[in-house]
Amino acid sequence: MPASFPSTPPRPSRRIDALDLARGAALAAMAAYHGLWDLGFLQLTPQNFALTPTGRLAAHGIAGSFLLLVGIGLVLANGDGLRWRPFALRLARIGGAALLITLATRFAFPESYIFFGILHCIAVSSLLGLPFVFLPAWITGLAAVAVVLAPRVVAHPLLDAPVFYFLGLGRGLPDSNDWVPLFPWFGPVLAGIALARLVRPVVAGSRLSRWKARTPLARGAAFAGRHSLAVYLIHQPVLLALLTGLVTLTGPHPRAGLAGFRKDYAAHCTRTGGEAGACRIAARCTADALRREGLWGTGKPYSVAERATAQGLSQRCYEAAEGTAAPP
């Protein structure tokens, strides 16, 4: 193991279009996912499909691809010797952007603000991953496996404290719009470092490394990949602004929140002593009754009279589900 990081004089970096294209593709996938989340958040879709198991799986795949590319980029930028100034400037840009995201979401979403999201993870992982750029690939690969498995095998009550949520080793799940803890997500960065160390000698000078984006679509994706941080910071405010304008024109989807209401109603009904089958029937009946009475999706708190009406509808629906009364 070297006693210190190798250092070389500053040199111009040569962009690899294929890598920029991969970043651009990851950005496009991320924007599509965020757009899906925005549609659900603004109730333009019946439910927030981004929060379904399939949506969460897609989110994990997108985050993993970004972090894998971070590891590859660390090797390409510093594998021949640490370039302190470019590395420090990049770290400062990402860290500053992460702080900006925290401040903005703290104001916009105080109950679920982003305290350790993808940018925070990239900044810290870049710093922690730097020594692994100069270690044998097999050591880095083993470290990647250990980091990915750590949340399943490491447990201690101290790690459950909110101050350690950024580690991802506790049992608690913070309410955050973007939570990408170091464990297991530092693992893909290490995997990218190991992969780049292994394939770099083979790819260097190959057709892949010399490939140039020539079509408009490929050039656009590569351009976005070269400016990925700016695209990341800009795309979500733009999407939210456009879709907020849309919802003011169209109103929410008529069935927005219906599935969630039925699930929550049935769960509460069962917890308070109701029979499970009757609770599910009453949930559907109550939702339909609220919509008929104009009490669904108003976006405003119920008045005293409206609350009494809603409670009456719910009671009659449950009684009807038990067979003790006719539906409203």
C-alpha cells in the first residue's frame, strides 16, 4: 500500500463520450422517475406510482447506476495520480449543491427534507473512495460487498439514533424525500472503482474509448452527462413548475388518493375492532359516498358539518358491510 497518494502535474483531461452518454442516460431515467413522483405528489395520477414496489426498485437501480459511474469516474480522473485541485473543486461543487438541496427542501418540505440524499452520498463517497483508487481491485471489490451487506449484519441500539441515519445501519427509516445512506450505497461506488481498475487497461485505446457521439440524440445525452450536476439541480424545479401549472388547469385526477384512502381506512377500521372483510367493503363504500357528496378531493379541511356528514357516511357504510343496514 502506498504511503501517500501518487501525484502528477496538472494535465488536460480527455472526455470519454461513452461515459458521458451513460451519465446522460442515467439522468434521463432519473428525470423520468422524478416526473412520475411529481405526478403523484400533485395528484395528477390515481396514486404515486413512484412509491410502489416497482417504482422503488427503479429508483434503486437509477441511484446505483449513478454511484457506479462515480466510482468509474474517480479512477479515470485520478488513476494515474491524484489531481488534487480538480478533485477538490469537484468535491466543493457537489458538497455545495448538496447543502443547497438541504436548505431548499428544509424550507419547502420541512417534515421530509433531504438531509442525506444522492448528492450528499456522492460527496462523502468520493472522499472515502479516493484511497481505494490506488488499492488492488480485489480488495476494493471485497470492501464493496461488505458495505452492501453491512445493513443486514450490523446492528446496535446506538445506530438507531437519528444523528446516525446518514449511515443507514439503524432500524429507523427517516421521513425524507431522498435518503441515500452510506451503507449500502457506498458499495456501488467501490464496485465502480474496482470495475474501472480491472477494465481500464483493456478499454484504453479501444474503439469504445475513441467513440464519438455524432447523432443529435447522442450528442445531447453526452452534453447532459458532461453537465450532470447542473441538470440535476435544474430539472426538478422545472418539472414541478410545469406540472403545477398543469394541475391548476386540469385539477387533480378524480381518483387521486383513492387506493391510499381505502388502504388506510381498512387498516384503521381493523385496528379499532372491525372485521377485516367488512372493513374493506366499507372502505370502498365510504370513498364512493364521499365522492357523491362532493366531499372528496376538495383540498380543504372539513367544516364541522362536513365532518359530521363524512362520519355518518362511514358509519352507515360499515353497518351496511356487516349486513345491518342498506348502503347510503
